[in-house]
Amino acid sequence: MKSSKLDSLKIDDSVRERPRLPLGIILFGIALIGAVSLYLAIPRASDAERIVGTKKATNSVPTASSPSATNSTAPQRAVATPPLTKDSVLTVSGYIVNRERIELSPRFMGVVKWIGVKKGDAVTNQQVVVLLDDTEYRARETETMGRLEATKSNLERAQVNYARAEKLVTAKVETQQLLDECRFNVQAAEAQVKETQGQLSLIKTYIDWTIIRSPINGVILEKLVDPNELVTPQSFGGTRGPSTALIALADPKDLQVEIDLNEADVAKVYLGQKCRISPEAYPDKTYEGYVAEKAPEASRQKGTLQIKVQVKAPDSFLTPELSAKVDFLSKP
């Protein structure tokens, strides 16, 4: 009974075997697919053109000078290279900058009492631009002046006692010891007077430091504080701390053109080389200049060397941070 049931569950050998393709047909199919792939991979001249509608569009192939052929991950500064003139060996573009930017800072922590300038104002050398609160130092000055008067009075008393003791010793009424003590008292009183005078001089220096003056003839680039704001010569960290500078200014007659020179052109530029400068905003204006600075090291990321060209006689047409064209002239 059991054997009959097992026999009924068996699969016939003719049904169990899968149909198999001849090996030759399989190899022929693989060879055919490989031949078609090789044919499609061979480049042809017609691949450079593609037809869109009824017009032909030519695919552009990137070359070594095109932006797509360069490494897109490398930081680059896109500066257009103007055409050369007859008397120049190199023409590049740069940016007009102030040679020096001065930021005035207080010498001690204080509160701004008054500020008399704003952005763009012209200032002269030693002009008062900011006043700090000097109430505390004025009080200290009064206190120190009173202490100075007291020390002067003590000195006068010591001098009188010394003169009296000297007469008594001469008359042999008192001993030499009294005279020596009176002389020491005079010297101590003189030292106290000098010490108090020094303290008073220091207080007056602090009061003078509350008056902030411009060190140059220039223009206010930025006003960094307002009245009643706390300022300090040091930064205590964080972005909400006291301000460390009052104003920023520069001399508008001391301008340079800052250039990032490609390393392939470095050999064409030397210190003192004469230059011709034209601001991009006013191409009809030209100014004389010379190479004033060459950076001691290059920028590895940019592959450039920073050059600064000093403008000899700048005027109001040269605005800092705008671009300018510089012609490096050939030797006469």
C-alpha cells in the first residue's frame, strides 16, 4: 500500500529533464553580441554632429584652455587678462586697496562719551574724533592734587624743624642725633612729594588718553562704536563682548593695486618696475605707478604670487576695492 503511494508521487524522467540548447547556438549568440558592441564603440566623424529638427548642432569638445578641462575642485580666481599694449610686457587686472588701514583703539576700558565723525568724513592729523568718559579720572586728579598739597606741607614742616635743629646743635643745646633725624625727615618728605607728583602725572595721562585723535590726514572708512558703548583694548572672547576698536580710517592719497599674479608671469615683474594703471570704472583715466611689494611666498592653492603696485598721484576717481587694469611696462 505504501509502495503504491510512493510510486504515485514519483516524477516521470521525461518531464523532469529541462530542454537544453545546443552549445554551438549559445557560443554563436555570445560572439554576435560582442561584435555589435565593438562596432558601436568605434568613434566616427559623424559623432561630432547631432541633428536637432532641421538644424545641425556641433558638440563642443573641452580643450586644455577651456574651464571644463581644469580641475573644478581647485579654487581659482577668474580675472580677465586684458590685451597687451606696445610698451608693456604684461597686462593684468587687480583691485585698488588702501596701503594702510588704521583702526583706533582705546588704551583702557571706558565708555564712549562723544564721537564726532561718521563714515566718509575727512579728518586731519591730531583732530579729535572720539571722547571717552573721564569722570572717574577727573575725581582721581582732584584727590591726588589734595594729597600733593599735604605732602608739600609736610616737606615744609620738616625743613623748618631741620633749620631749628641745626641752630640748636650749633649752640650745643641739642645733640647731633636730633639734627640727623630732622635731615631724614626732610628727605622722606621730599620723596613723598615726588611720588604724589608722579601719581598726578599718571592721572593726567589717563585723562589725555580719553581724548582720541586722528594720527593722519585721511578719511573715515568705518565707525565701529556709538555713544554710551563700552570699549576695551582687549577682546574677552565671544561675539557679544565689548568693542576693541573705535573707528577705522585710511589715507586716500596712499593707494595701491593688489594683484594675484600667475606663477607663469612672475619672471616678467620686478621691484621698482614702472606701471600704467587704468580703473575699470574710468578706462579713459590713466595713472603712473611702480611695483612696490612682492609677497615673500606664493599661494599654493591659487598658484599665484601677490604683487602690490603703488599709485603715484591718486585722485577721487580711484575708489578702493574696485578693479583696475595694470600694464607692466618694459625697460626703456
